[in-house]
Amino acid sequence: MSIVNATTKRTISPELAEQRRKVAAVLVALGPERAAKLLRNLPPELVENLAEETASVDSLTADERHAILSEFAQELVARRLMAEGGLPYTIELLTRTLGADRAAELADRIDPRRRRRFRYLADATPEVAAMVLAVEPSSLVALSLAHLDATEAARILKALPADKQTDVAVRLAGLEHVHAEVVDELDHDFRARLVPLLNQPISAFEGVDLLVEVLHSSSQAIEKEVLDRIGERDRALADKVREALFTFDDIVRLDDRGVQEVLRVVDTRDLVVALKSAADEVAGCIFRNLSERARENLQEEIEFLRGVRKRDIVEAQKRIIDVIRGLEASGTIQIERAEGDDNE
């Protein structure tokens, strides 16, 4: 594509006509504001001719606009490089014209040596990239992340398992000078081994939810045995499953006697805060198991409670859940389970 810099005549060659059509397409793709800036630097007669061509250009789709501007930018860069030269200038011009991402892609084509290493890691979802990298040596993971944008690397680092995350972070902090040949070899190795894994479809499901569903249909004895065994290997996971097994809304699964036992033990302040945003069914379950006077007092305290934070509500509900779990463990109350549970 060439920008015409001479006045035109009524009769023009096919080549010049094609050039003019391309320039008109560029003007449309640039939009009115940018096109106006470009036209200010052209002779008036040429502006008039280009205006006629522009009027004949149909509306452009996003893909057509992108293709036109990409072609224009590449040729413009090539011409300027003849005069000024240098990859830095190329990248700067492409970035200003097309944006950082597209500029990086085109710069890679102009200079293959600049190809963004480990780009395939950033193109995958952070969870998938982290899953694939989790089995690689931490030193190599750190080296690969060091060649990504900080935001991209942070997403993958955050998705790594906690112990791996720490090790990789330490090695990232210790990186200094690495030979380009080493980086190229690692990139080549990762590309060959990891890209097929990164491109495989991943079926996502929440394992904790699945386990909770299974345990809901099990007896209390089985639930306790499973959670005890999980706790021996991963205390945090066992706690997470316990929290998911019984939420504050699950109070409705207790019979009235069980609710009354809970109300005898829980802190009244926790009950007031916990009920501030509780579902009507949960509140009704609590209120019907209180005396009339106690119910009126509780309702009054809830009504006058102001400035309570969501975090405070969650913490109060958790303390009540802990009380319920303790009462169940001691055999004082029983949580309703799936039909057919013999509670062995």
C-alpha cells in the first residue's frame, strides 16, 4: 500500500486507482478524528479525490478494519525503517498504531529472534497453566514466568499450589543472569511437552461439593471417619468440608428439640448478628423455638442492630455452626440426614 503524494487527474492508471481505494479504506478504518489529522498534511486536490473514494467505501467489520490497519502499519513501518531503521522504532510505531498486544505479535514476525517465549503459558487459563507447571522443577517454572508480563505471571503464580507457589516465588526473586541459549532450550522443551497438555479440554467441577453431596447421604459414623482421615493428611481441607457439610441455613435440618438445645448454648449476641441477614425460613425455625418474651427481645435486638458488617455476620454464623457440630459430636443433637441413614 502506498500513500499518493502527487496531485491526481480525472484519468488515472489502474494501479493508482487501486492505491487510492486502499488509502480510502485506511481512512475509514482509522475513524474520523485520526483520518482528519492525516488529511491535513495532504494537498487539497488529493484530499478532494480521496474524499470521493472514501464515500464509496462500505461500512467495515471489525475484522476488515483490523486487517486494513495491520497492512497499513506494516508497510508504513517498513518504509520508515529504510530511513531510520531499528527494531525499537518498529515496536514503538506498531504499539502506537495497533496497541501493545498486536504490536508484539507483528514485531515477532519482523524479527523471529524476538518471538515471545513461553507465550503459550499466558494464552492458557491460569488454572490450567498452573496445573501443568506444578510438576515441573520450581527453578524452570520461575524462569518461564520471568519471561511473561507481570500480570500474566502473577495469575499463574497465584493458581499454583501453596508450597509450589512459595518455592517458585523465592526462585523468581533470586533470578539474575541466564544465557539466552538456556532460555531458548527451555522454551523449546516446554513448547513441545506442555502445549499439547495446555490445549486439552479440562472438565471443571468442585471436588469439595461432590464429597459433601456424598457425605450428606452417608451416616454420621462414616462422615466422621472420612473427615478424620482427611484431617490426618490435610487439616485445612477437612475443615473446609466440615463447613460445607453444614451451613447456617441448615439449622432447618434440626428438629425442634435440637434447635432448643442449640439456643441454650449459643451466645445471644452471636444469634442476633447471625440472624441479621438470615433467610425467613431460618429465622422462623429459631423464633418458633423461643418463648414469646425471648422471641420479642431477640426481634427487638435484631431490629435495632446497625452498622453490622457482612464479615461479622459470617463469623457469628460460623461460631453457631461450631456449637452445632460440637453438640452433634457429643450426641446431644442429631442432624437430619438422607432417608435410609441408620446412623451407625
